[in-house]
Amino acid sequence: MASAQTPRGVNHLVLNVRDLDESHRFWTEVIGFRCVAELKPKPGRTMKMRFYSGVRETGEVSHHDLALAQIPDGASLPTRDWSMTPGGIGLNHVAICYPDRESWLKQIAFLKERGVTFHLRIDHGMTHSVYIADPNGHGIEILYELPREIWEHDIEGAQNYAERIPPDTEAALTDSTDYPSFGAPARV
């Protein structure tokens, strides 16, 4: 019997948005993605869509990591404040990874300077994270990954670890490198 092949991972994410220009400003000026392409108008096509990329470790830009599609006039999206607790079917949050602790600390300080609300600030067992929302209410996790040796021997333990830090305090802008350790390397 045939079985499913394991994919490399998620290639890109498409978010439906109310206002493409407002969302473009947020994802480029606040989060830092680069706009790499825009869907060109064609007869019979009214869809407005833009494509965005982060930067790979090699310095290369991908075809896109994120796309924004403007909903048609008259359409609506559910409106509610973002919460980690699922409130219905749909996207809970997208995780945006920064290359290292230093760039992550600079980014969260920048977000705070821009007046972005921190909904949650959590040190997970495999990431340190701040949770925010975009202008359309999509949840966004801003994170950096902890060194692999911290979590690789007990992924379940790392997934279940969460140290909450009050999001509206100065402590939310600091970060400890006193990482917990999950499991032990196998003895040979």
C-alpha cells in the first residue's frame, strides 16, 4: 500500500485582507517582509494580490513566503480580537522566525516603539515568542528558535513548556538565555 510522502514543510501562506495597501504597509514596514511581486490586472480578473519574501540564510530571496489577497468589495471577514484560544475554523496564527536572538530583540523593541499590542509574550521550550495581530486580526507569532540541542531530545517536553511573561511590562522586551533543557542525548 502506498503512503504519503513527508513534505519539506510549509512553502507559503496566503492571507485574505480587507485593504491590500494597509496590509502591505504592515507586513513590509512593521514586520519587514519584502514585496517581490504583484498580480497584474488582466481582462476578467479583478483579484488584487501581492507576494512577499523574507531572506534565506544564504541571503537569497524566495519567490514568496507570504501572499496577501484583497477580499472583494462587500465581502466580510469575521472580526474579533485575536486569541490563542481557537474561536472558530480558520487560521490561528502564522509564525515569523527571525534569524537570531539579537535581531528578534531588535524587532520586538521596534514593534513596541510602533505601538503594536503584545497579546502574549511566552518563552516556549523551542522558541521565545511575542504574539501580535495584523490590521485584519490575523495572529502573528514573532519568534527566534532556541538552539536545537535544547529541545531535540524531547520535542514533546519542549512543546509543553511555556513560561508566560506579562506582555505589557518591560520584562516583555528582555530575554533570558538560561534555557531549560529537555531530555538527554542518547548514550552510545
